[in-house]
Amino acid sequence: MSTDNQTSFSDIPEAVASVSATDRSVSINLDAEVYPLQAVYGAAYIFLDRCFVFIDRPAEGSYRVTLSAKQAVEESEALRALVGEFANELLSCAWRHQITQDNRVAIETVTVQAIAGAMGEPSLDDLADFDFTDEALDDPLGIAQSWEEKHGRKSPGEDKAEGDAATSEEASA
């Protein structure tokens, strides 16, 4: 430990997080581009039972998280462990945040479908008020066509002629 209440932890890279510690607290400076604010909040929430947590923004593009132990901490190893646990939780929260962002559309779609399904079937009044003239979906490739739309509807005479031809082929075989 050095004077002026600065603690140097050799296993924590200064480029990622710088640490200054007093007898009961640790301050960690984080790059805002690496760790989104939601991840910082998530990691800080995990430590609320053990520490008082303060989050501020000392400069543009960085956050400072100060963890103050609720009980007296007598050794620097306990503070180092606190920093390591916070760093691990912060990484976990940042990864969960990234996964949520990548899958936002799927999550919203499933949620909307679940809520719509929970509402039950529409009533007759809802169906009477519904505008069925709108196109149900955009189908530029024509994939969602019915058989009749794609190949044309056969007249009753064509169906009987095809049926007779099939039975005559079976009889000749």
C-alpha cells in the first residue's frame, strides 16, 4: 500500500479499471464504452446486501463505482476480493445485456404473442368491428397462395373427366 490512501492491486489491470481504496471502501473507474450503464446497475444491485454502492460519472465516457463495506474491513485482501467479485459480476451483466439487445425483437414478439393469447379469443363484437379488407401479410414471392389461386379452380366437369380417366387407366393395367 502506498500513502494517500491509494491501494495498488497488481492483478487488476490499470487500463481496464483503476482502484483506489480506503479502509472501508473501494472506487473503481470504468470505461462507459466497454460497460453499459444497465450492466453497471445490474452488478451494483448484487452487492447491495454487503456494501453501500455509489455510482457517479467523474468524466464523460467513464463511470466510478464506489463500494463501501457495511462492516469494517481490516485487510486489503478483502477489498481486492470485493473488486474481483464486482468485476466478474459486471462482466456477467454486460454479457447478459448484449444478449438481450441482440434478441430484443424475438423477446418482444414472444411477449406480445403471450399477452395476446392470454386475452382469449375475440368476441363477436370484436370480429364485427374488425376490418378484413386489409392484406393479411406482404407476400412479394407469392408463397402464401392457395392451390386454387396458383393453379386455378377446376370446374365440376373437369373433376369428373379426370376421375373417369383414372379409373379407365386402372382397368387397363
